[in-house]
Amino acid sequence: MTTQNKITIRCLILLCSAFMVVAPLNSFARPFECTKIFQKNQILQIEKQEAKQKPLAVISTSEIGFHANEVLITSGAHYPLSTVVKFLGFNGISQMVGAFKGESVLSVGEGLSPLVPSLVSNGINATALDIWYGNDNLPPELQKYVTNHQSYLLAGSSDHIPLPDKSVKFVLSHGLINNIPGELILPSIAEMLRVTSINGQVRMAFCCTKLDDLLRSLREKYKNTVSIKHQFFRDKWRFQDRKIEIRSELVIINRLE
């Protein structure tokens, strides 16, 4: 083998080695997946950087309303306030207000819902979270909602809630779990539990055809650290001259530790 060939082979080996180190950097989407590449302190720095960035959503429209990242932004037209309150397990807004009095409340994926505005108007310390609240140049209807309620809106996504651990007593979601991509369901529930205080509660109202699988996964993952209850409710109303009648599941997770 000539000297030139040896040099060529060594260059190829070095090039392949470099590619094997660099390639995974481009294939990992989130910092916590980079443990084989980055040192722990570098991961923390990246997470802090991401936390400072406003989450942005791609807004689109269809015949039934606005969508953020292809997820329907629900409003009082899609789910009347009375229906949302019922699906979350309360007999009217007065009972809900009584249960939440003096406590902090977070509604994840609130959209254009009238729920949090109603709670705030009744003296509840409630915050609404949705990813599109951080967008600029919103369509007029969405911008009007943000302008009118901005004092208690928080920009964030269900799987990256920009709040400290154990900082909220009650975490709610309605119509969220059945609308987000399947791979985000368990990370979103984990994030809701992360911000829930000890002896706090997560209430999730959603339509689901594979509820047993979800409940089994949650019980296996959290074991003795939570207690889980399941109920279901039915309701009917009209939307755009259509009769809507659905069954909604309610999963209540009490955080024990």
C-alpha cells in the first residue's frame, strides 16, 4: 500500500468518526434526549435557554374554527361553559368556585374557553395556558381574547409548562388530551403532575376510546405516588346548527407525594 493510499484511508476514518459524533446532534429534538452527547451542566443551560423562548404556534383556520399546530382552539361555541363545568365534575360554576376558593388553578390548553375568565370574575386565582398566547400578529378574534384576558394568560405548551414544581393546587384540562398527538399525552400529564402541589389535583376531561390503556399506563408509572379516579358524563348542545351529543371521560389524579 502506497503512502498516499494510507493517508487517504486515515482521512476517511477520521471523517467517518467525526460524522458519528456530529450526526446525533442533528437528530435530537429536545435537550433531555441528549444525555449521551452533552454533559449535565450543558443540558441544564439548554433547558434554561428554551424556557426563556416564547412558544409559538402555527395558526390555521377551518370551517369549525381556528387551529394551533393543527389542534383545534376550542371556544364557548364548541363547548358551552355549563358543559365544560359538568365534564370537569361539578354541578354548576358556583360549586366549582366553592371548591377552588383560596387556591391556585391552572387550565392547560384553555384556548378561547370562557372557563378561566369565569373563575377569575368570581375571585379565583386562575391562570389559562395555551401555546398560541405567545404569538404575535394573531387573527383579530384571537387577539381580542388575549387583549381582554392578558393579565391571567400564560404562553406555554402542555408538555412544557413554564411554572415551578408543585406550584399549583388544581390543574385542569378539558378537550385537550383527545386533541393533542398521541406521543404528547403522557408527557403532558407528567408535566401537569409536576406543577401540581402535594395533595393537589389534576382534572382532565376528554373523549377517549382507549381509556383503559391510558389508566393502566398511569397506574404503572406513578404507582403509590398518586390516586386515580374515573367518571364519565354525557351532554348535548348545538354548534353551527348541528346537534352535538358526546360522552366525556373525567380522570382525576390526586398527587400524594
